[in-house]
Amino acid sequence: MGSVTKTPQFDIPIHCKAGVVVNEGPDFHVEVQMVPVPEPGPDDVLIRLNFTGLCGSDIHLMQGDLGTPPMSNWGVRSPGHEGAGVVVKLGSNVKNFKLGDRAGIKPILDTCGSCALCWHDKETYCKDAVHTGLMATGTYQQYIVSPARYASPIPDGIPDEIAAPIMCSASTIYRSLTESNLQAGAWVVFPGGAGGVGIQGVQLAQAMGMRPIVVDSGESKKALAMEMGAESFIDFQKAEPAKAVIEVADGIGAHGVVVTAPAAYKSAVSYIGNRIGAIIMCIGLPPAKSMILGTDPCEFIFKNLTIKGTLVGSRKDTAGALDFARRGMLKQISAVYPINRLPEAVEKLRRGQVAGRIVVNFDWEE
């Protein structure tokens, strides 16, 4: 007689912990509060998050400096867009998840699914996209509702503290690397590459056969970059970065520059040196209208230079990045904080004191 698999049962509380923004704007701060647990609609799942990652764009949204309407415009008090957890309740129409399945929340919570952008792998640019942590409650809240069709299944073998940042940082930079069309053997520069997005990119670039160069500063960031696969680390406080990059990259210059740290835009073109056909990929979001990227048009013409931007990863990109993690090619790059220290972690991120990523464990308090 075959064994019978029991459907797991979950005791869902009325209230849950959440990081809530107080005084939204330049002088914001975050408090951990108890908030109501939401109820899923017929096409939704309720996910109990075990971990949430903290992303630099969370700071932008809490400060309100990206030129978008503020979070409060949609009644949102908790940002965050990279969460990993388990499905604890199903809407009546849901067929693609079961209770107890692992699931992740991404920067895009949903799209229309029926426009040309959604049909042609540009779904993250859908004009009706719902942005997690801006237009809908984000992953700083432990229990969160997601449309079932857009939540990402998390394969077994990937710990939640690794899976959570993959929802944003790894899938975002995976998208950028694939759209760059850079080939195996290409020198790829990551200015500020010891940050959360950049260090995921270093690992992915190495796994894809590229040769990563990290430009950053400090011994802890050097150690992290080299451990995660950088072929060279250039400390911008000890060497002239562009000259050092060109010397490493065959004395010619980088094939690609992947900008995750907005401050690096002003020097991005310098890293290509005399490389023909190089590409600069723009990911990092600076405050609106604070920066211009470009150079003499003759440089574009004579060097066949391309500058291109990408947004966040699609569902396909997230699945691709998760597969790298499943095969052991994306390792933990995060410091883990307990939920009661979420405000402290946010302040560290705001001050730029984070090497790698910070993830917060909802089930751990000190």
C-alpha cells in the first residue's frame, strides 16, 4: 500500500511583524511593528516569508528620490522586493502552488500579461506592472500576498538566505549580463562590485566564463570579491582605477562595464580604454536627474561603443539565476540580521557600509 502524503497545516496569525517606514522622505526611519496579516484573493497565494533581502533601491523608495509618486500614494508602508518563504494559504483558483511549497517575491509583483511587452520577454517594462514595495506591500512584512502566476517557485537545495537576494540582485544582473551579449573570456568590470548586486554579478560572470574585475575599496570588500570569483580587485583609493583596469584587461581595456553603483557612472567610459565594440550596462538607479552618462559622439563611432540599460529580471531570469544557485554557482553573500535589528540594517545600507547583501531573518530575534 502506497504512502499518503499529508497536506501541511499552518496556523496563520492575525498580525505579523513588519518593517514600517516612518516619516517617509529624506529623514525617514524604519520601525518594527505588528500589522494585520493580509487575506489572499482567489488568484493569490499567501506567503510566510522566512527571509527578506535589503536593497539599495529600498532606500530610494523610502527617501522618495526616484521621481516616482511616493509609497504612501498607494498606501504602502513596508518596502522590500526580495523575499523567500513558504506558501501557507491558497486562493480558490490557484493550481500552480500547493500548501507548503517554497516561493519567492520579486521586484515586480504582477503585470498585465497581455501586452506586447509581456509577450516578448519585456514584461518588467509593462505599463501596468505592479512594483513590490512601492505600489504593493513589500517583503519587509512577514506575511505577504502575491498573484500565484507571478510568484517564483524556489527549488529544493537553495537556502532561503541565498534565494531571497536572487529574487532581485542576482536576477537583475543576470538579465544585464545576458543582454550585454558578452562572450566567455570577456573582461567585465564591476565598479562598486562588492555591493549586493555587483557581487552576484561577479559570481554569475565567472560561471558564464567571463573574467570579472572589481573596482571598490577596503580589505573586507577585496576578500569578498576574490572569494566570489573576481580575477582582479582594484582598490580605487590605492590606484588610478581606469589605468589599472586597462593594464589588467590585456593593456587594451574592458569588453564590458556593469554599473551597479550610481557613483560609478561618471567614470564608466574610462574603463573601456581602446577596446573596440565594448558595452556599458546601466543598472544602478541614481536619484532622479542627478547624473548624466555619455561622452563625445566620436568615441561611440570610432570605438563602436554601446551604452544600454536594463531594469530588473523577469520570471525567466529569476528561474535562470536560481538554477545557477542550485548548481552551487551562487553562494551566500549576505550578512544575516534578526528581525528586531532591521532598523539598524537599513541604516547601515543607507550609509553605504554593507559588503555584499544584508538579509533579515523573520524567525530570529536577539
